[in-house]
Amino acid sequence: MVDIFSFELAQARQRVKLAERSLNHANELLKQGCGVAVNISLCDKIRSEQQRLADAKQRLTKIDLTGVD
């Protein structure tokens, strides 16, 4: 049971790191100023990555709280 918990926790941490990396990359691309159409697309991607990051952090918190009991 502990191995499954550790595996789930590791996966959740990996999802958070991946979402953070994707969000940072999209923000860097936005700073380059490639044009209006590209910026609109990047803003949409940033919003979706922010949501993905929030979801990943929430899942990580749930797993951490489950393991405390």
C-alpha cells in the first residue's frame, strides 16, 4: 500500500513540475512579442496551463492529505 501511495505522490509531483514548466515556456514565448494572432493563442495556452497547474496542485494536496491519516 505504501508503494502505491509513493507512486501516486511521485506522479502528482511530476504533473505539477510539468505544468509549471509548460506555463513558464508559454510566458517566455509571450514576452517575445511574435504578433497579435500568436499572442492571442499564447494567452489561451497560458490560461489552460494555469488551470492544469491548479488541478495538479489540488490533486497533490489530496494525495498528501490521504497519506497523513
